[in-house]
Amino acid sequence: MTDEEWNKELGGSFPSLHLVCKHIMSADYRWLHRWKGVSLAPIPDAFNAQNNSTQLAALWQPIMDEMKATVETNKDALDKLLVFTTAKGDNYSVPFWQTFYQVVNHGTYHRGQITNMIRMLNRQPVGTDMLLFFAEKNS
């Protein structure tokens, strides 16, 4: 993906690949911090300064690694209530395990948008089916 393609406005709620990926990363960051007891973590300024996919991936990978580690270390607290406030000011109190569904569902929704954007750029996206993911992980 060229930087031009990465930043090209294609329409939608997050009109470029860059913006939709930054949105998912920011949401992951907030969920990670909610899991660690921070109700509404501010998005780091560094997230807004990234203009290419390599830079964004370098920021995102540690977040994903820490999310996985946080879930692993809290397996005995799946029913623990998470109390947090959204950026819109809505307050929630939900079991820890239910937030996993939100994180996965949110990512799935936006991966569909990304797939469409890649096609709009006349490129071939990778498969995003869960069976493909698990087959690759198990091979």
C-alpha cells in the first residue's frame, strides 16, 4: 500500500484506511485501559501523528500484545464488573467477559470496511474469515 492509497479518502464514517485503522487502534487502547481500571483513557498524541501503515503498526502491536497478556492474567476474573465511561459520556457497568465480544465485534465491523476500501483501490484484500485465521494459526 502506498502512502497515497493509505491516506486516500474513499468515503464512509472513517474515510481512509489510515483513519479507520487509527480508530480501531484507539478503541483497542481504550479497552485495554478499561481492563486495567482506567475508565476513560486519553488517546496519546502519538496516535494522531502517524501517517503511514508501518508507523501505525509499530504503535498498535504493543497494544495488542498487552491486551492478550491482560486477558491471560485475568482469566479468574471474567465475571468482575468493569465500570467505565465512554467518550460520549455514557456510563456502563458490565462483566469483563462481555467486553471481549465488543472488542471482537468492533474489529470485525471495521475489517469489513477495510476490505471494501482495499477493493476500491483495485487491490486484493486478504481473507478475513475466522476459519482462515484459525487454519493459519494451527498450521
